[in-house]
Amino acid sequence: MGDENDILEFATEWAPYGGNDDEAFVRFGLSSKEFHTRLMRLLGSPAARALSKSTLVELRHQCIDRLNRAGAWDARSLASEGTRRLGAT
């Protein structure tokens, strides 16, 4: 599995194209649900501080969309957790 920086770099690279679940599986061995759950948590971590606010918002929306499609019941709680960690209102 990739480390935090690898996942954030990958997600940022693919964000303009709506992500790439197939490549995320190949590169990190994570299903879409696992990848986006992990990414959502990373967006609230110190590792994500280098990302612009617009990139953070775009990635957060992508995570929520993918987790909702995957039936992840905790997508909203993950989103609010990430928002609290970022200090957003």
C-alpha cells in the first residue's frame, strides 16, 4: 500500500478527471471504497496542508460521491470529520 503522500499525489493528479478507481486499485491495492475512505481521512491530516483549498474541496466532493455510490453509510461523518480537521465552518 502507498503512503499518505503517494495517495494524496495520485488523487490530486487524477482529480481533474474525476479520479481513476481502476488505477488506484492497481497502484495501491485498494477498492474504490477503501481508497476514498482513506483519502477522506488524509484530507484532514497534516499531510494535506500543502494542497490548495480548492483541491481539498474537489477531493472531498469526489470522496463523498464515491462513498455514497459504494453505499458507505459513514460518508457524511467522514466528510464532517475532514472539515473539522481543516478548520472549515
